[in-house]
Amino acid sequence: MTEKTAALTTEKRGALDTAGEKSIATRDDTLYIAPPVDIYETEDALVVVADLPGVDKDGVDIRVEDNILTIKGRANYNPPAGVLREEFNLQGYYRQFQLSNEVDRSKIAAESKNGVLTITLPKAEKTKPRQIKVKVG
């Protein structure tokens, strides 16, 4: 499994350019942080453990499309009313990995606990060699 980097595109309208016409943005203006991950292999699966502090199970989006595993997360923080000064802004998390054909995509599972996301990527059953008997007809 290798890390995959992809540009996020959007059709949002940008600021006026020098000719006075609106330009189309080619990248999403949302800032993302690449969450740190540990990847290890067991006998039956690959396991990805990603650190997504502040992200609950409803704030995470995991997808597999075209052999690419995408992890997106958004932390929910609502400052209390009457905040006098706010010095930080929570960023979203975004990371992609290229999957091999050895992963059984239909059995991928994910679990989130205390801001740690664990994704289990089961290995596909290998085709076992078999002997074909010849019938005498």
C-alpha cells in the first residue's frame, strides 16, 4: 500500500482577475492536515491506524474508489458564547493510499475510539492451486 497524493478540485468561482473576469479555482481552498498513521500487517489483514483528534464517528468519511483509500475527517468544535479571542482554527484531515489487489474491498471495516481511527483491510483469498482430473470417456 503506497500513499497517494491527489489535488482536490472544485468549481467555485474565484476573485476577479486583472481583466475583470472571474476565474475558476482549480483547487479547493479548504486547508487539510495529513494525519499521522501507522500501518502494520497481520496474517489476515493490513491495519491502518490514523490519529484524528477531535473527530467523532460522524465526522469521518472513508471511501475506496479506483483502488484508492481516502480518509477525510472534520473535527467539531463550537466555542462557548462570548469568546473574546480565538487563536486557533481546526483544520480537516485528509489522506489517501493506493491499495493493491490483495485487499478484499468488500470486507473493509473501520472503528473510531478516542480520536484514533482503525481501518482493517482484510487480505483477499488467494486462488489455491488445484489438480484437475481427466475423465476417460
